[in-house]
Amino acid sequence: MQATWKDGNRFELLPEGKRFWPAMREAIDGAQRHLWIELYLMESGELADRFIGVLTAAASRGVEVKLMLDGVGSMGLSRGDRQRLREGGVELRFFNPLSVTRLGGNLMRDHRKLVLVDGTMAFTGGFGIVDEFVDAWYEVAVRVQGPVVEDWRRLFAQVWNSPLTRGGQTRTRLSTELPDRHSPPETVAGGRRGRAIWGRGHRYQAIRVSLQGRINTADRRLWLCTPYFVPTLSLRRALARAARRGIDVRLLLAGGHHDHPGIRYAGQRFYNRLLKAGVKIYEFQPTFIHAKFSVVDDWVSLGSCNFDHWSLQWNLEANQEIDDAGFAAEVAQLFERNFAASQRIDAASWAQRAWWRRAREWLFGTLNAWVTRLK
């Protein structure tokens, strides 16, 4: 299975939980045949309680509901909630649960986010079923309709069938081909061009290859948003080269509100050289920005992939790419609103930062470098 561009799709940008949660809830409530859901993070709480309710309600009306969670990201989901899902008719599986027999194998996580409704509509982004995603964290999602949804369906089936996926009384497999009784998603008249693209772990990420290709050929703008910015050397060099040749390169990163501050400090050690090259860096101030999206000229990538070693080398990731000037303009407007709510890092002031800040960056950078050497 390879990522291929498909025309005739509809993409709806859904910034913030107040937009994408109601849209997903409506789609789940309207499901008629099946709901296939793949998530990294799900923890017991108010949002999980509501989510379990809508899934079991769908199962009770005859919808096939399959929920696949990462074995680490779901550790906060209580035994009682897992039992509620199973008793409510939801087929629940877990990707790569922790194992003491293969320590290195525990590094690969399923970090994808996907809600697939009846094989005709998909939602992806950076969301999870955790209370913080409702109000405390800034997130972005996209609703997908059209031929590209079939690629999302196949991607889900591949991981569901993986030998690393555990759970369930029976080992039912999903076909990676469209069942005869189902027609492929319809082409949307006047629709947009897009493709699903993924990373399969094991130090190969098609998402990274695609992004770096776009960076190297950028003509006007190159704006990236990620909450976890610990990029590879090749990506840092590509960003610096683009800025030096006159491309408008901007990074929208998490500020003081962060769920893993050490990752932020590890990434800050790269600020100085990027700023000297002409890269503009903004740290989002209102809350923790957990979104992952990019715009390069008229190309957009939005999904689960961060710009850190975990996403770029070990995780299963998936993004929706869109090649359309109109959609890129929508994403650029979203960037502009977020830049206005951010603190721009001044190169001169950053070069004069306190010694203890430099020491902090060195410490967490060293720890991160050590972790990336693990196989």
C-alpha cells in the first residue's frame, strides 16, 4: 500500500475542540454500518465517559464498532471503562502492549488518530480522548470525504490485523480491500486533491520524506506547527537553508504551557542557529498547543506527526496531505491568528539568555540524544 494522490475530495478544517468534537459526535451518531476508531491517548474521565456512551449507543443499534488504542497511551483507561466498552458491544484492541521480553520493541507506539464512519467519512488530527482536549489544549482536526477515505480504511485494517495488536476473544481480520457489498467513497464534484500518508516506525517515515521534499522546493512560505519540536539534523538544516534562500520560514511551537516541559527545553537548544539563519520562531501563549499542521506554499499536511525523534523514527503516524490553494489559504489564516497569540522569540535577546536556561537546554538535550540512540 502506497500513498497516492486522489482528486475529488472534500476537506473541512476544524480548529479547536468546540468545532471538531460536535462534528465527530454528529457523525458517530449518524453511523449506519461501522465505526472504526484508532487513537493513541484515551484516559478515564468526563470525555471518556461521554465517548464510551456514544460508542455503546452505536453498537446497540447494530453498528459495528471497532476501537484500537495504543498499549501505552491507553494505560490511563480504567479496567471498569474497558469492561463497559466490551459489554456495550465495542470490539476493543490494543497495539503493542508493554512487554518485558522485548524492551526495544516497546518504543514503537501507534500515535495515529482516526475516526472512520461507514467508510465514507474520516476525521484525523492530533486529538485524544482526554479531558484536557476539550478546553485546556489547543487542537486542530480535519474532516475528510471522498476517494482518499478508502486509503484511511485500508490503513486502519493493516494495523488492526498486525501481530502486535492484542485483545478480543476472536482474531477476526479486516480485509484491506473494499468489500463487494460496499461501494467506494464517491468523488466530490469540484473537490480537492489529497492523499493519506503514514509512517510505519522502524526509523522510516514517509511523512518526514514528504515534508523535507516540500521544504527543499518551497517557493514562498514554510510554516510549521508542532508541540514537540526536537527535529532531526537533516530537518534542521533544511529549515535553515530555506530561510537563507529567502523563504518565509516560521515555527509555531508550544510556550510555557506544556505537558512535557523537558521536550520543550531539549528543542530550545536549536533556536539560536535557526534564528541566525532567518527562521522566525513563535511560542503559543494562551494554552498548550497540541496541534500538528504545516503549510508550504499551497500544500498542507495535518495529522498526528510531531517533529521529534519519537514521531519521526519510531511511531506509527498518519497525516492528511492536501494540495489546494483555497484550503492552504484557510490554514494560513489559522496560522496568522495563532501567531498573533504567540510570543515571537527575538534573536538578540535569545543569544543573551541566562546561563541556567542554557544549562537546562543542555541537560534535556543530552537526555534526548541518549534516548534517540536506543534501538
